[in-house]
Amino acid sequence: MNTIVLIILLTISVVTDIKTGKIYNKILFPAAIFGFIYHIATAGWEGLWQSFLGLLLGLGLLFIPYMLGGMGAGDVKLLAAVGALTGPAFVFQTFVFTALIGAVMAAGIILYRRGATKMMTGFLSGGSIVGREKKTTFPYGVAIAAGAVISLFTEGVLFL
């Protein structure tokens, strides 16, 4: 049941992040609350504790990048909601996959938007990188969703 809620959360978050650049609290908070209720119903207080740890870990892993301006608050709260639904081990694995996917997405988007040829020419000639002063953003919720889906299919692969 929590996997279904996770997929719904990820789908809605991806759509709104792509369309509006935002991931809304009105989907994030109910998903996190559902995670708490689901885990207490299926595993008692230990389940609630694991859900809470997942939420805290999700918040903690993206808090510094958020504070440095590297992502929006919705991205942080999305990973926290994923943690509340799935627990700390799953959310950590999701974070690792998300970071890898996000790095590839960011590189591709930057090269596409700023002109790969101009950037490489400037870099290789020792000159400035064209467009470096611009802040390029992209829907990081897509990377989080992709990381979570990969984690669904590879659960436990990155753990001891």
C-alpha cells in the first residue's frame, strides 16, 4: 500500500515540478502523514520510529544543498516524504541514486542551455566559460523520483 502512495506522490511531484517548478505541500504532507500511519499500523511504535527516521534523514541529506541555494524546499520535503513512506535505508539508497541521476541531468541541461561547443572552447582555451554567471535550474524532483523508482527495483543493493 505504501508503494502505491509512493508512486502517486512521485508522479504528482514530477508533473508539478516540470509544469510549475514547484512541489506542493498539499501532496507532500499528506504523504508523510500516511507514511507514519502506515508504519505504526504495520509495525507498531518501531515502525513509526523508522518512518520518522526516514523523514529526518531525507530532510538532513538535502538540507545543506538547500541552504546553499542548490535546490528548492519542495525537493527537500519530497525526499523527506519518501523517507516517511519508506524508512531510512530506502531513503538513503534513493538519495545516492538521486545524486547520480541529478549530476547527469544537470550536466546535460547546462551543456544544452549554454551551448556545449562555446563552453568547451572557452574552457580549453583558458578563457571564461560562456554564461557561467547565469544560474541554471532544473526540476530536481524528477531526479528524486527516478532515484526512488530505481530503489524500488534494487532495494537493498547499496546496503551492508
